[in-house]
Amino acid sequence: MVTTRSAVVDRPGIDAIWRALAAVPDPEIPVISVVDLGIIRGVEWRDNELVVSVTPTYSGCPATEVIASDIGRALVAAGVVRFRIETRLAPAWTTDWIVPEARQRLADYGIAPPGARASASSQINRIDISALRRHRTEAASVPCPRCHSTRTHEQSRYGSTPCKAQYRCDDCLEPFDYFKPH
């Protein structure tokens, strides 16, 4: 008599995987995780392979490969044997996906968290000088993460990374990054 046994793979549960991913810091902003940032869009087992869906903050993000490597290391450490990381570009990532606790950690770290996104109806489709002036005025109301003053101004549209702008506080005179909403 021949007895056969099907191999049962002991695999971590989805909750354990989410906890492991929540420990993966964003390489550019280490005080928040990839889960806090909202770029992990899904985690599911498909047969004996774990599929993690990731939406980068933007398609040209220089940290995308580092994030994928860090996620892979976290999955292996959590006991995942087979996995695949899928990049999902639609829907596009938005700063609305950053969890509230991460916004506070950004501020505590010295980065002004993103404000509300511009609505589709307020986007500029043609050159409109008055709209550009309004945008600059609105952009200047970014609160300083150090002294909380709203007397700030944009010094450069790009800060330490492309997703941040460089601001300076007119009260405490300190420069700071602002995580641009999009």
C-alpha cells in the first residue's frame, strides 16, 4: 500500500504579513513605514505565492527599487517562501493615503505634512497668471513644523526629494521640507 501526503506549506497569516510590512521604513523618510505612506495596496495569497501590490508615490520615484528590496527582506524574515511584488500604477498614489499618525510623525521629524490636494476642477489647463499668483499665495500657508507659524514661503519647488518642496519660516527662520500634496 502506497500512502501519499500532500505538502502543506506553513505560511504566515495576512495580519502577520501586514505587521512585517509596517516595520519597513520609507528609505527617504525613515520615520514612516511603507504601510503608513499608503503605498502597499494589497496583500494576498494566490495559491502558495504571496502577492504584494505596491503603488509608488510617482512613477519616477528613485526609491522604488530600494522599497521592493526592503519589502522582500521583510517577507523572507516573516517566513514567506514565495512572493511576488506587483507594481500597480492605477489608481495613482495620492497623499490622501498617508495615515493620520504618519502625518504627525512627519511634522515631529521636521517635514510639514501634505495639505489637501487640489481638486480636478482647480487644475490649470492653460497659463493663467492670476491662478498662478493664487497658487503661490495658497502655497505660502504651509505651517512650519517647528514653531507652527503660517508665515512661511516656498524657496524651491523641489526639496530633498522630488516629492517635497523646500520652505522657510519667516518667524523662526528655519528651512523645512513640505511633503507636496498630490
